Amino acid sequence: VGTEAFLHPEFSLVRAELLHGLGDKAATVAALRGVVASGRRLGLRMPELRAATLLVRLRQPGTVEQLRRVYESFTEGFDDPDLVDARAALAELDVPVP
């Protein structure tokens, strides 16, 4: 897999954030779901985590367990801003995490 494939989830995250800022919820959700899928396929947990966090905040069905799964796959670095944000998103919904 080439370098471009590993950068694709990051570019897609930026695109999703821009679409969200423009108020295009459907396109935002589609882009974020693509990031989750490509992140999982490529083993890139951080983009997957960020996208899943945004999907949870957008109240998309089925995303809470998805976020919990990727969050729980981390074993260190829990002071990282993305992990702090994911934990906060789960806490907002009273989802227990270790």
C-alpha cells in the first residue's frame, strides 16, 4: 500500500470537517464513515478514532460502540487530545470506558 493510501484518511477527515462547517450533514457523515472504514482497513486507529468521535457527536446510529471499540484498542497515550476528546464524547452519553 502506497503512502497516498495512508494519507487518504487524513485528507478525508479535513474534507469532512470542511463539509460540516458548510452545514452539509449528509456529505459530512458519508466522508466520516469512509474515514472509519479506511482507517480500520489500513490499521490507522487515530483517524478512525477522530472520525468515530465526530460521528458520535453527530448522533449517528451505531457509532457509540464503534467509538468505544477503537478507544479501547489504545493502551497508552490517554493524555493525547484526540483520546481525551473521544473519552469526553463517550462520557457525555454515560458510556463507561476503562
